[in-house]
Amino acid sequence: MKFIEGGICAVKGVRAGGIKPGKMGIAVIQAEGSAAGVFTRNKVIAAPLMLTRERLAKTGRLSGVIVNSGNANAFTGEQGMADARTMASLLARKLGVDEELIGVSSTGVVGRKLDTDWISSHLQEAMDSMGKDAAASMRAARAIMTTDTIPKEIAIEMESGIRIGGIAKGSGMIEPNMGTMLAFIYTDAQIPSKELQSCLTTAVDKSFNMVVVDGDTSCNDMALLTATGSSGISPGIADFQSGLDLVLTELAKMIAVDGEGATKLIESKVTGAATIEDARLVAKSIVRSPLVKSAIFGKDPNWGRIVVAAGYSGANMDQTKISLSFSAGSEVVELVRSGKVLRNDEETLSRLKSIMGNDEVCIITDLGMGHESATAWGCDLTYDYVRINADYTT
């Protein structure tokens, strides 16, 4: 497989566009085919999510998606459901398709009524921006941004000839416990909805569900996967799974590195776990820890915080078996081996501090309990995270 340009519009059968004139934005995507979705596990669920989940369960297909940024349309009651349906109806009429085949998604401030008049009056502008080229995909990716500093998109071509592309948004309120803030993935493979759902769930567990920016779970989290079938190719499911895993993992890493106020990407690799669940618990516990995240921001070689985070993760572990090292590029410093501190002198701590100064820092934790492994991604915790969220609505 290889990376290609074009984002979601690199996929045959996809048209996209979007506008972002200010805090509010609209993205529109047209793609007919079998579809699947993974959604937040937050008990406070946004109206667009409820509507889209209900329609997917009923039809297993999508013809288009409309997304607004700037308002989450969450905790808005019956009015919120009516507004979500209005969004779907507006796009359905523009595309000339059944309203039941339109997915709706929103992101932004929770608890405030959606301005459907603004969406209605600006939708044609978003429709006029639609295209099948790389610029059109980028317009859609930018339209769904909130506190994101960079648009997030990717596309690959598999050896079989099929393509998979995706766009995503997410910067804060991220420990998905589902998927991500928002992600829209497309393929031109011929795959039924049931198989798509299985592949998406598997890929999400390895990628979006392993991202932690701040430990909060949004009420709008949604990952949608649509297969247009336009390539005419029915790939092997294992082959498709590997491609989907790559696309979602790359998007997940983009979200982690773009965490609100972030200056570094943290990769937490856990090996030697007794179960995959234990490996994931420890990997996420480390990138979730405010103390670990703060230490890496400040280049403070206080590595004991990682051991502590592993210890309270809930995973089965024995402190006499744990090993710990840090790396950045080719530079590696080993700190603990089988429960014993190797070196804690100034030279070792200076090397660790140097590694923490890199844009990407990898923490490798071997639990010595078995053969399972997992990787999680996160970012450092900076002063700007507090500033951004203290001023979010003002």
C-alpha cells in the first residue's frame, strides 16, 4: 500500500466540500454505498449522533453526510432532534436523495440551540464548493475544525487497487471511548455493511480508542465508514482491515499531536502484558496522566511517574517484573529492567531530558507478564491547554 494525495476525494465515488467563514462551518460529503458507524459511549448523546445511529441501524447505507462546526447540538432535547432532522432534510433535497440516507454530525459548544437558519442560508455556498479533487477534500476537512490548528486527512491505495481515505477533527475533549471527535472514512471497495462494521470496530479499537488528549469523552464522537463500491473490487477482508487500520492510526496520531496547546506527541508502547486489555489499560493510563504529560512538557526527567501510572491502571502487573525505557529517533535510554533501576545518575537523567525535548517522545513499558502489546498516543499538557479551555466560549 502507498500514501496518495486527495484525502477522501481520492476515493472513487466521493464528492466533498465545505466552508468555514468564522467559528461556524459546514461540510458536505456525497458518497452512495454501504456504511457503518462507531459512536460515543458517553451517556449524554448529541441529537445528530442519535439520528445517524438510528438511520444506519435501519438502512446500513449512506448517500451523504452534513456536518456543522461551532455548535454541538448536544443536550438540546426535542428541539435538537428536530434541528438534526432539518439538517438532513436540507442536504437530502440538494442531493435529490432519501432523507433517511443522510448522516448528520455536529461539533462545538454543548447545551446551546443550533442556528439552523445560518446553516440553511449558507448550505448552497458549501454545495458550490464541492468537488472531487484534493482541494475539495481539504475544504471539508477545514470546515469541521473547532480548536484544531491543522486539518487532518489521509488517503492510501492498496495493492489490490482499492483506495481508502479519511478526514477527522479533534483537538480537545478527547479520550474517545469510541472513536474520535469526528471522523469520516471512505473506500471504493465493494464491501457489505456487516463486514464494514466489523472492520471499523476493530480498527477503532486499535487507533482512535487509544488516543488521550485530556481524558474527557465527547457526547458527539462519531466515526462513519462508507464503501462506494466504485472500484468494482471486492478485496480480502484481512487485506482491507490492514489498510483501514493504517488510515485510522495515522488520523489518530494527527489528533494526538494537535491536542489543545500541545507541543509534543507522546507514544506509549506497552509490551509483555498478560492480556490485550491489560496492555491497553497501561498504555492509555500513561498518556492520560497529567503528571506524566506535564513532566514531558517541562522536560523534567521524573520517570517514576510512568511506573506509578502503570500501577494504578487496573492492569495485572508485578512491580518486580516491569522494564522501562524512553526513545526518540535512534536515541534510547533504558531506565528500569525487570523491576531494578539501572541508573539514576546525572548523565542518564540528562540523556532522558534530551529525549523529552524532541517533538515525538516514545515511552516503552514491558510488564514482563505475557506476550500481548498495545500502543496509545497522547500529547503533553501545557499552559495553553488551560488558556484555550478557559476562554472557549468567550
